[in-house]
Amino acid sequence: MKSIAVILSGCGVSDGSEIHESVLTILSLSQNNTEVHFFAPNELQPTVINHITGEEKSEKRNMMEESSRISRGKISPLSDAKAENFNAVIIPGGFGAAKNLCNFATKGVNCEINQDLLRFVRDMHKQKKPLGLMCIAPVMLPKMLNSPIKLTIGNDAKTAEMITQMGGTHIDCPVDDIVVDETQRVVTTPAYMLAESIAQAQVGIDKLVRKVLELA
């Protein structure tokens, strides 16, 4: 049975992991007979958002505690993740990927990646283990891997241009498909960057999971 690390960044599209993307990822992994292990930074989120109004709140929330709402309590600090224990890693999207796992949301092309995530992903990549990222999460790839990697976030021209500036190669992609960099062993899909329903998001996410497992 393959062992997959899923990296979460909170709970909710506006300040953490996108819940639908996360659950669809878990479902697809379960249907493909894998062992799933959840990780998140054991740190405070930079922002907490009211998901009804979209307004920022003054309270503080811990990323790992919030992520445990999705993982049903089974989660470990990202600092504990070791590449030798896993066959692949998948990172759902949501603004938590751009706010919590890195600071792309505020720094753009000058963004920095969470150090625990950077270490883990680079170790996985060195061991030639596949990476799957969806929605906005793929923007981190050029900084994480320091290579002209092929990836997609859908077809948003502004974001695609920033990916190019960081050294990536953006490929426009419809919601129901994936972009695969066979050399780098990386799979990406637009998910809710384009999806207008959970059913639409499911198709690309399932393709991503299946391809990641094929490469593992």
C-alpha cells in the first residue's frame, strides 16, 4: 500500500485549505487504496477570515488545529514530515496555500516558502517521489524546486505571468484536466481556480491523484 502525505494549511478557502479540494483528494486516495498521512504547520495563521462576509477577524487560529477539522484529528506537525516515509505528496489549494504555506498572496514573485514545507518537498523531489498540487498551490513550485517546471493554475494571465517571472513554465489547462511534468514528476490541476461546482473540481482532482499514484 502506498503512503501519501497530504499537506493542509488550515480549514476554509479564504484562509486555509479549500475544503472541497481536500475532501475530494482524500476520497480519491481512499478509493485507490492508499495510506494517507496529514501534515500542517504548527503555527498561527497570518489572517482569519469570516467566510460569510469575507472580512478579516482579529482572532488567532493555529493552522494545524484548523486543519485537523478536515483530517478528523489525525494530523502531525509539518516539521515531522520525512521524505523516506512517503511515496508521494499532495497539496490542496485554497488561499492558505498562498498565505500560510508561503506568502505569495502578499509578496507575489518575491514570496518565500514555509521552511518545513521547503525542506520536505525538496527531499521528496531529490528522492524522485511525485508531487501533486492543485488550485493556487502550484505557484510555489518554481521557488520550491528552482527549475523551469511545467505547471498550471488554469488560465489566469496575471498569475501565469508571475509564475513565468519566478522561472516556471505555465500551461493553460481546463478544469477537468491535468498538466504533467514527467521529468520533474509533478502533476497540477486548476481545481477551484476554474471550477464552478464540486463536480467540476472532482474530475481534475481525481485525474491528479491517479497520475501521482501512477508515478509513485
